Amino acid sequence: MQPRVPWSRDELLVAFALYCQIPFGRLHKDNPEIVRIAEGIGRTPSALAMKLANIAGLDPAITSTGRRGLPNASAGDRDMWEEMHADWERFAVSSDRALAAVKATTERGGTSQKVESYGSGPIGPDLHAGEERVTLTSTRIGQDFFRRAVLSAYDDKCCITGLGVPQLLVASHIVPWRADPTNRLNPRNGLALSALHDKAFDLGLITLLPDLTVQVSPKYGDLEDSYFTAAIRSFAGSRIATPGKFAPDPEFLEYHRDIVFQR
């Protein structure tokens, strides 16, 4: 039996990037994306899928609901999990670039010998200093990362209505973008919502109670509008879909109820 080759930091960045953008139910060795990326980093699809399952074993959104990741996360897995949560913005940029490098390699029909590293920090450099172009690129990457991570957590469906048309879905912030820069890209600060329900949530017409049921603002209790009743009020008391990963942070939901929701 050949000895196991330890996962490099760059390979872990790629694995964590995949974990953040593939729905939990598709983290398996037969997923074409996993097959392609495994080839790019010189691993088998089974090995990459197992690594993703190890990462899932670190996610409370999975372990707290009785679903199973694998309990074999390495010290490197745990360290990157902590670093990812400590600075989502830097992780988003570094993991995106690492994954893009592997995808470029697979498109050329080769195998990556080493994914390009970015900077000397724990995850990557401070990419927000310097030219405006770099800042704009980092912002775009961050926004794309947040959208992919949040939508994948809810299997690319609105967590209130079940709408599954990606073009009509929004990765909605629980605590507004402007109010908490640290958690702007934290997937636990997001909900997958239809464009209509995103607007209603953003304006405080609806919120979520601690048990993740929908509450409609009492200010609109007497509104005589059949569409509002069908599209908004009818969901009062219903529980949102259980996320496959990155469950909404209770503190963020409390902020929304206290600060944003119209009482």
C-alpha cells in the first residue's frame, strides 16, 4: 500500500472552495465537477469527495441535524476551517484563485503539480491595498463567492418558497452589508431568497424567529392586497428549508428582528 500523501495548503484551498459552492447532497465522487477538479490536483475523485466529507464533519449545520460528514478531519482541515471563519474576505479571494488555477489546468488537459499560492499570510495577502482595479476585482470575487456559498447551502432554492430558478434568486444578507463589514461574506449571514422575498426581508416586512419560522410585520396585517396575501402573508408561521450547510447565525437573526424588522 502506498503511503498517503498529505494535502498541501493549496489543495485544501481548492477543497474548501468546492465545499462552499457545491450543495451538500452533491458532495460525492460521481459529481462531474469533483471528478474534474480531482484530476486537476492529482487526486482521485474518491479522495477529494472524502476530503469534502471531512470538511462537512466540521460544520455544525450538518452535525447538529444528525446528518453525517466524516469524523476524520485533519489538523490542517481544522486550521483552515478556523481561518476561513476568521476572515471570509481573504479566504474568498485566495480560494477562488486557487480553484481557478486548477480549472485552467484541466482545460489545458494537464494535471496541476502545484496550485499557485497567493501571498505569505495564513490564507493570502491583504489584496485590498493598492490599485483600484485590485479592489474592484476582490469585491467582485467576494460577492460571487457569497452568492455561490449561500445558494448552495439551500440547494439553489428559495428557503421560504422553494423557488428553484437561479435567475430569480438572491443571496440575501441578514445583517445588512453596510452594517457589518466583517461578516459581509460570511455564508451564515445569508439566506437564499426569491427577489421578492429578498426585498421584503431587506425592508423588514418579514423576519425569522429563533425557530426559523417566518414572521410578517404587523404593520401590514390589515393590508387588503390579494397578491401580498398569497406571496408574503401566507408564509407566516412556516419554517424555512433546512440549509445543507452554513446555517444562519442566531445572533445575525436577532439583529434583523431587533433592528430591521418593522414592528
